Amino acid sequence: MKTVTNWINGKWVDSGVHKDSFNPATGEKIGTYADGGKQEAEQAIAAALAAFKDSDWKSNRPLRYQVLNELAHQFEVYESELVELLSLENGKIKGEAAFEFSMVAPKLRYYAAQVLTQTGRALETKPGSYSMVLTEAIGVAGIIAPWNSPIILMIRSLAPALAAGCTAVIKMPAQTAQINAKINEVFASVKSLPQGVINQFTESGSDGAALLVESKDVPTISYTGSTQTGKILMRNGAPQLKKFGFELGGKTPMLVFNDANLEAAVPALEKAITVFAGQFCMTGSRILVQRGIADALIEKLGKRLAEVKVGPASDGSSDMGPMIDRANVDRVDQVVEKAIAEGAKVLVRGGKAREGKLTVGAFYHPTLLLVTDNSMAIVQEETFGPVATVQVFDTAEEAIALANDNVYGLAASVWSTDVDLPLQVVRALDAGTVWINDWAQVNDEFEEGGYKYSGLGRLNGLGALEDFLEHKHIYHHAGVLKA
């Protein structure tokens, strides 16, 4: 198998340290990759800094518009290969892989449009005195992407960074090394892309990522991942007064009221637990249901979860693929066993695959637990697997209190056919995104991000540009024309 390498300063770079990539569904080796680190990060930062300082990239709007649109086109050219790799190396079933990929080109084109429509402000503050505010690119953007949705979550940071005029150094996770290499091929195929504007390396460790955070030449970091790691990055970047954009952990509450349409709600709740095998920051892991329909919801949802077919993406009938690796399977199972020991009632005990070919892969069947104590770890901490809890409430005020009694505030979902109640509840929830009678709807044009421990700043929409911009106030005293 050919060893895939990193893409730095318009060239393929081999670190000389080679490691293996695996299919999480079978445990089989699917390739090898050059494992990057501090040296690759240093090279990438130097290349990005030179491209930012010595070229007209930051001021050439037509070029940035062209590059973003060409990137969108070239990703579409590579669609079949990238979707196949997402299923093979990341474990997503084909529909989920295609869904992730479907968001890439539109997001790049949206930010291409923002390049040409971005505006400043100007005002004559008093006779003869003029003030204006212009935005300027902040410099080299460090992007640290996760393995759960590696293509779109990397692009979600890269697109606004390029639109703002930044150059970029991207640290990608080792769990998706083959996918990362194919993305590098896309970058290399963009003829209008200047050398050094985009640099990407794969890393199994953290030395390269640490350098991005500590370097004075990288003034902004866009990171998607765990809250714990986000705190470490912020601490390590503090001496440089680093700007951070974080999307961190989540513990999404799904509030289902007595008048909810269960025929619509239950299938969505099932997907909220099983999409990406629950390895999703917006996984609907806390189901809060009003007492009048609790028994009906538990019966319907339990039946659906028990019938979810877990299997490899190569089997077209699979409803849910594997987790990223067996270590995470063991971790999630320990969380569930601890919750049961602490008093959680088992409604559906999925767990590790225990028979047949699935036992060699990282498969975990969906699990549903009934809890009454909101302080339990299974309720408070992100599980990052296909596991959900059910809690019963009586009033809207109680539901809101339960939902908000958590350090996370990334997203929430409210289910009710009432005209006024959902909007009243939405305004009281501590969450950056709230869906009414739906789940996981994301639009390029509108911001998403977290309250509390779920993040800093916003991604998507115009707000995403802020992490990559400086605002410059210019004052001009021209005086007034004398007759």
C-alpha cells in the first residue's frame, strides 16, 4: 500500500514516520500514512505566514472568490472517492457519508459570495470629521479538526478563514488519515490556489497542534472537539492572547410535550441517537418527555431502537455503522454499566456486538436508559456514543429546569403542536441552536455554536468570519469647505 503524505507549501511532505490506518467495521488495515508532528507544523506555519505577508492573497478578493468556487467544484469531482473513504475509514453508512459530503460545496460557495459582499461602515461623525471601520484578515489561521465528521467540520472552519483573507494550517486526526490525504489531493488540484495558502498535516499525537496554539505566528485557532481539550488549548494559548473559536461538547435535550406528534417525533429521536453511531456533538442524548405520553414514547422508541440494524457500510441494509474504534466501544459500555449500577433502569440494553462477524469491529447497539436523578454522570457528561437517557417531567417549567441543569448548551429540540408553547420554551433554553419539531437542521446562512461549556464564537453564517478578522477604525479630519 502506498503511504499517503501531508500537503505543505504546495508540496507532498513525508514525515518519515509511517503508521497504519484501519477499517473500524472489520479491524483490517486499509493503508499507511506519514504521521506528522511538530516539524510539519513548523513548516506549515512558515509557509502560511510567507503566503500571508508576501502575496496579495489577503487583499485580492477576486482571487479568493475564484479559489473558493474552484475548491467547491473540485470537491464535487472527488465526491465518489471521498464518500467511499468516509464509509471505509470513518465507519459512516453510505447515506450518512453522502450527507456529510453534500454540505461541503454549498458552504464553500456561500463563503465565496461573502468575499464579494463583505462591507465596512462609514459616518461623518461631526462636520468635517469622518470615521470608517474596515475589516482585515487576522493572519495565519490554525484549524484543528475532529475525526467524527472530518471533511465538513474542517471545511466549516477553512471556508470562512479563506473568505476573510487568512492563510491556513490544518491539523487533521490520524483516525481519518486516508480521508485527509484525499482532501490534500483536492487542494493540489485547485490551479488557482497560491502556494502556501492552505497547508494540512495528519497527526496521531498532539505536538503539532500544541505548536499551532503556542505559536505567535498563528493569532487565531478554530477548534472542534471536546470541552476538556478546549480548556487546555485556551490555557496554552493565553500567553499569546490567542483568539479562539470553539465548538465543544454537547448534551442535547429533546423536550417532548404531551401534544407532540409522536409519529414524527419518534423517528427523529431514533436518528438523534444513532446518526454517526452517536458520535456527534448534537446527538439527542437526553430525552425529556411529559408524563401524559411517556409510556407511549418509551414503547415506540424502544421498539425502533431494538430493531436498528447495526452493520458495516458495505452492507446496504445497515441502519448504523461502527464507532471509530474498539477503545471507544469499551469506554461507552463502561459509562452505561456505571449508570445502571447507580440506578438507571434499562429500557433497551444494546451494547457490544456479541455474536457473528460484528464482534471483530467497533460495533455498539443503541441503548436507552430511564433515569430520575439529573445529577447522574450519564445525564451530565457527554457520552459520544449511541446512548440516550429518558426523564419524565410534568410541567414546562420543570422541563426547562432539567434541560438547563447542565454545563453544556450547544443545541436543544422542542416537540409540540401548540402554536405558542415552543417559542416560549425556546427563549428559556440555554442553547445556541434550538429546533422546533425537528433535529439537526443546519444552514450555511445562519450561525451555530454553544452556550456555557459548549463553545466560544459561532460557526456558519456571517458570524463565522469574526474569528478570522480584525476591525480597523480609521479617522479622517478633512475639515469643512469655507466659502
